[in-house]
Amino acid sequence: MCRHIAQLPEDRPLDVIGDVHGELEALQDLVGHLGYAEDGAHPEGRFLVFVGDLVDRGPDSPGVVAWVQRMIQDGNALCMLGNHELNLLLDKKRAGNEWFFGKEQELRGTGQAIPQVLANDEMREELLVFLRTLPLAAERSDLRVAHACWHAPAVDALRGEDRPLANLFYETEKSITASCLAAGVEGKSMAADLAQQNDNPVTVMTSGLERETTEAFRAGGRMRHVERVPWWETYQEETAVVFGHFWRAMHAEHRAVKRGPYLFHDHAFQAALGPKKNAYCVDYSVGYRNVARAKGELGERNAALMALRVPEYVLVADDGSRYATT
């Protein structure tokens, strides 16, 4: 079996949980509403699937990872690798992952620390060992799951791969750079940047496809000239797909846009996506709670941790609310 594409259990109903981002309390509340016991067992034999981005931003990333790892070891869960986990594996320092390097995250522009559990050397090593075991995607006959994007060329490239993830990432990056140089593409150009994003299956699966934008925008403290592609709008396959990553909002006034244009303007929050209405984004911006909490603006509907029940295709939020998808 490919180490990067996992197999979902065919005979168990699933609960696919969106980006957790260190919100351990929300996770515990959600799985309680879903009917799971503390040991991860479910009276109906249900199985937990996480789309990735367990870590960063929220108050207790190590606690979330430990909880999910225990569920996996007990045979009751599976977790995809998200872009935030990939950054840790590649030792990339990014806003929100300061905790991993033993430093406090600050609320931008204020100097105010955001309370978080900080990792020590032992925690870092144990966490990295676990992250190296996570697949980039999972599938069964009726369902596909990935963190950011199900892209057939990327999935096909991964099926024959057995290299460790970091090796695969860096060796592919090196190959893309060589191809760009051979084609006369400048190394610091927009074309080269897009090639590194869109031609590396690791980046495609964890952070999606990108394209040049007609209007630059500021994000992450700098101007950006590329934007995310809503790939689900052209997803024509019959198999349903569930993903996270894209900061969906339950209410327009509570949008927490972190990078570029909001991609769900024309859809109700519970709507299925794509031409066949079989693509489901389950990231409902719970990663924004740390900022809202630090600002004293945490409200009931600023964000939600959400699960999609399969085969029922019902959404369940961490406050227990349920919504039929449309």
C-alpha cells in the first residue's frame, strides 16, 4: 500500500473533522456530541477522520496531537497531513507555530502574548515522529479525503511513491527548479513560484493549487500576487470528496479571511460544492478563535469546529448543532 494514500475503512460510518488548530476543548466537545467515548469507541462503530491542521494558533496543539494520536493507536481514527504539520516537518517557522519552537505567539501589532502550551525538546521529537506517519490523503469506494485538494495528477504521482515525505518534498522541489531552469524560467519569477506550488504533489495536497491574481492583497504581513484556486468548482468525478484548509464561515459577518479572497460567497455554509454537489469543505475557521479570544471578541458564531457525518452527510458543530447539507 502507498504510504502517502491511506485506505479508509469500507464498512464503518465516518465522522470527518475539519481543521482543529490546537482547540482541544472544542475537539472534546465535538466528539462528545458525536457520541464517542473517551477512549474513542463509538456504540455504532463509527470512525473518526481528521483532514489535518491539528496544530498551530490555538491554546493546546500538543494536547490535540496527543488526543488524536491515541485515537489512531486504538484503531478508531485516521488523520491526514495538513500544511501546518508539513511546516513543522520541514522545520519552517510560520506565524502561529511559535509554540513548537518554545516561543510565545503575539497578537499582531500589540505585543500581547496569546496563551499557548509551548513545546520542549522531548515533545518536539515525539510529535515529529508521529507526523511522519500521516498520509496525505485517504480513500474508499464512496469517499476521498485530503487536507486541501484532491488533484488527480498529484494523487497518481503519490500512488507509486515510497520516499519519506521530507525527501519527496525536497527532491521534487529540486527537480522542478531544474526543469524551470532548463525551460529558461527565471528562478525568482511568478512562473517558477507557481511551478513549485502546483507541480509538487506534496504542496498540492496540503495547500492546494494557486494562480496569479489580478489584484494583489496583503496577507501574512506581505503583499501576495497569487491566490488559491477553488478546485472543487471543476471537480467532475462521482466519488464524494471532503477537505479543509479554506476558512469557510457559517455567517458572512464572522468571516475570518486569512489569505486572499473568500471562496464561498455564492454558497450557504452547509451547501455541498462543485458541479455534482459532492465536494464538502469542513474548515469552519475555528483557527480564528485564538485571535478572537485574545481580543476579547470571542462570540458564539465567530467560528466552529465541524464534522461531516458519512454516509448521512450531516454537519455537526462543537456546540452540538446539526445541519443537513444541501
